[in-house]
Amino acid sequence: MEHFKPVKSDKEKVLVSVRLNVDILEKIDELSAKADISRNEFIVQCIQYSLKNIKNN
């Protein structure tokens, strides 16, 4: 499995609403700031990484 490494991206996006627990959002904010990318871009890349690496049963 590849390691997750967030990067900046300019791809077209669509608005979607998601509810998150406060502790998850705080961790996302911490990690996105560390990677110097927006919260949105970090979440998108986490989802892309998960979809690429998920094991289909």
C-alpha cells in the first residue's frame, strides 16, 4: 500500500455536505495546515487515497 502524501490540486470540484465529529475535524485541520493545503483539498485526497487502497471483498 502506498503512503498518503497530500499535494495541492486545481481540479474541478462539486459541493457536497458532510457531517464530521469535532475530534475528526480538529485532526483534519491540524494535518491540512501541516501540509499547507486547504481542509477541502485534504479531505478530497484522503477519500481518493482510501478509494485507491480499499480492499474489495
